[in-house]
Amino acid sequence: MPNNVRIGNRWVGSNKPAYIVAEIGINHNGRLDFSLEMINQAKRAGCNAVKFQKRNPVRCVPSREKQRKLETPWGYICYLDYRKKMEFGLKEYRKIDSYCKKIGMTWFASCWDEDSVNFITQFNVPCLKVPSACITDFKLLKQFHKTGLPIILSTGMSRLDQIENAVQKLNTSNLIILHSTSIYPCPVEKLNLKAIHTLKQKFDCPIGYSGHEVGLPTTIAAVVLGACVIERHLTLDRSMWGSDQAASIEPVGFVRLVKYIRTVEQALGDGEKKIDQQELVAMKKLRKIGFSV
């Protein structure tokens, strides 16, 4: 049986309720008030945690992309300047940390570089996440490993051998792997949910799912297939500006998602085929041969 992993006061893994993460990511568009409202909505929906993204734009943005111009809420600016405007610093994260503590919400972040790992760990977060884009950055993976924290590894844009190489750099006794397809939004035929089974067979650690599709049914299917962590992007409004908004779920949708997941978990049962006590009435009424419990 795969190792279970403890995130804060919750065990994650086999025979445990799915750990549901609302990814705020960069959907706040650089506004702290949007972030705090999304934290509040995630709490209201019954999510277990919210997740942000932290990066040093100068180090993380590829050289070929830095001067590329794009239309943004701040005007027609280069990509590097856009990334800087989207990034929260110490002041904002102190407020995020304080607010999460106030309402009892767990938070953590994807860290895109070594500076960001050091920055986020100062808040005593219960875990860290390796984004799909960084799965081949072995120097960064070493930095994640050195923290001693539980690590969530996202696997979009990755072959199985690349995932294996990344896992070797991390501690499998404290690791959660998420199946993901890095298309925003992702067509349903590209989701490849059966890869959840592939990862479960290959790795001795909890396997989850990070979805970027439109809608809820396929995420519910991931739970049925055994995903023990579910991560979906949260937005206040899918029509807002931003690259991740269209692949995100609005607050009302997140309420439904959590409700559906908990309902499906109840319905899955323990897998043992037996006669339920409440079936006895029907059995006595309908069965003529082989009447026995």
C-alpha cells in the first residue's frame, strides 16, 4: 500500500477523503483583495487548502520571452514587466498568511525557483509544490528536498521517464504525484485520466489529479479512478483577463465540485460485496430460492 502523506493535520492517501485544493495561482491579477476573496470562497466551498504561485520573474522568465509585448490590464507592456506586476511580495504574503490563519484555511504555493522556495518556507507552510514546468530542474528539486517538507509534484508536459528522474531526486515517503495535462483549457480527449492508474502502479506514493478542463464531471471521474488529491483553479469570474481564467471554476462551481466529490466518496464504499442490512426486507419479499444471509 502506498505511503500516506501528512499535510498539516490531514493524512492524504489510500482510504482517505480526497484532499481538495483550490488553486488561486495568478488568477488574482496582482490584486490582494481578489486573493483574500478567493480564499474566503474556497473556505466556504469546503476546500482543504488554497495554493498560490511564487517566482522570481527575472530568473524564471526565459530570455526569449522577456521582451515579448502583450496587452495587459496595465497596458501594452513586455512579458517580464507583466510578470513583475503579477507577483506578490512579503507584504502581500504576510496578509495572506494572517488571513488564512484567521479563518482556518491551509495555504501553500508552487515555487518556480530557489529564491521562491526560501521565500515561501519562511511562512511555515505544510507542504510545497513543484510545478510541471520545473520537473526537469534537478537543482531546484534538490532545494525542495532539502526543506524536509511534503512535496507535491505536478507532471504536465512530462514523459514517464522524466517523472521517474524527478522522483529519484525527492523523498518518496513524503511525496504526492499529480497527473496533469498542461493545456489551458484542456479538451476532454486530452485529459488521459487513465494515467492516474499508470502512476499508481509505478510509484509507491499517493497519486492525485490537477485539472485544467472546463466543467466538473471529469474531475469527479478522477476521484473514482483513485486520485487522492484534487486541484482545480479557482476564479471569481471566468471572463476576467488572464491566461488561466478560462480553465478555472467560479465559486458556485467549487461548491458543487466539493459536494459531488464527497457524495461520490460515500458511494464508492469499501469494495466488499455483501448483503446490506437494509436489503433484507426486499430479500424476504422477493427471493424464493437461496434465502439466506
